Amino acid sequence: MPEKRTGPMHAADEHRSRLHRRNARLGGWHADKLFPLTTMHWFIWGLAATGKFFEGMVVFMTGVALPLMVNQFGLGATEKGVIAAAVLLGIMIGATALGRLADRYGRKQMFVIEMILFAVFIALLTLSPSYPVVVVALVGIGIALGCDYPTAHLIISESVPSRSRGRMVLAAFGFQAVGAMAGTAVGFVILYENPEIGAWRWMYASTLLIALPVILGRFFVTQSPYWLVVQERFDDAEAEIKRLLHREPQHQRKSFCSARRRDAKAPLTLARRRRDGPASSRDKTSTGPSLPRFLGFCRT
């Protein structure tokens, strides 16, 4: 007989499966009606997309800066190849070896730490006095961006409704191309305005103008409610769901089908009130998003 699975992750999966079976019988209840996108959803998505933006920006900016580094440090063909591949090597290491850190320490914690490391290594690269320091800084930048790969995917997937999840994840990763064009354009503009060998330092330093506000913004995103449930921190999960789904003014979506269902149930509701009184628990409705509903509709 197969071994019985245990643990908080298995318990959360079983609970989610029960919710799916129950919700399938309700009919007409969809995630877009229960959890339309809020300001926090878009805030999380924008901050996650910046990680992909920086990846494209740094990789293509290195192509513009490489000839200047060659002249400043007197590099040969091998050294040029190492510099060109250093960021990609770091991305591979970060994405494959460090991706599980978000499971251990939390989505939000890693979301912030990765961008702080990116800014630190960018500053090191800008001030680097020699070729070895340049390589170390570029690999460090790649590791930070590579580690952001799974974290950005998770923080979007575990926060937005399932109906929008695929589009938002793909759109965030599509910002690699936007960053590539921006990195090339910024590099050429800086080189045009400052045609000196040391102009490559200003190219990389320009990324800090975006990275610092992104770091600050990532401190204010919500923690993944699903991760909190896995950690058995249910009260914190409820609080984060309220922050995630909060809107001003409160959203009230009305549809033709829901109105028809309400009208059809009106005689039955009136009869129950006459029988049980106005305080009947059967007529009580939910005043806000609940943890089971959120997990049921946002984790498919």
C-alpha cells in the first residue's frame, strides 16, 4: 500500500482539493467575481516585473560597456568572454541552486533581499578597480537576478486570481525584452554624452536610480498567504489576505445571473425569516474575504 503523506503542505493540498470539489458544485462562482484585481495585485506585479527588466538591461548594457572595459583593463579574448558570460553564469546559479530559499525563508523576505543584493553588486561593479572585481560583481548581479526568477513567479502566482495568473506571469517575464532595449539605449546615450573610457561605470550606476525605489517598494508588498498557511500561521494569512484584497471604495460587482439567483431565492429567504426570525444564521453573509475561499480560488 502507498505510504500515507503527512505534513502541513499535504494538509493544505487536501484542504484545497476539498474546496475545489465544493466550489465545483456551487456553479457561477468564479475568481473574477470573488477576487477582482486590486491595487496591491498590480503593485506586486510591477515590482516583480522590474527584476526581469533589470536582467535584460544589465545583459545588453554589458555588450555596450565591454569595449570600454577592454581598453581600461587591457583585456584579451579570454577575459572578454568571461565578462560577457559572467552575468548569465550567475543567473544560472541563482535560479537553480538558490530558488528554494523562498520556500524556507518566505516569498517577501527573499523578494527584498534579492534586490538589495542586486544593488550592492551594482555599486561594487561601478567602483571596481580591477578585472577580477568586475567578474565577481557581474556574477553576483546574476545570482541575485537568477534567485529572483522563482521568487517573482511564486509571489505573482500565489497572490493573483487564477484567471489572470498566466497572463501576468508571462507579461512580467516579457519585461526582459523591455530591459534589453532600455539597457542598450541608456548605454549609447551615456556614451554619447560622455565619450570617455570610464563611461561604462555610469551606465551601470544608472540602474540604481530604479533599483532603490524598487527595494523600498518591495518592503510594502504582502506576504504570500499560501506560504503562511503552509507555515501554519493562519492569523497572519488572514491579515495578509485583507491587505491584498483591500480596495477603496469597496468593490461590489453585480451581474445579471447573480441578480436572477437572488430574485429566485427571495421567497424562500422571506419564508425562513418568518419562521426563524431576523437573527437566523442562515441569512448571515460573509463580510469579507476568507482564508478558505482565497486558497480555493487562487490555487488551482
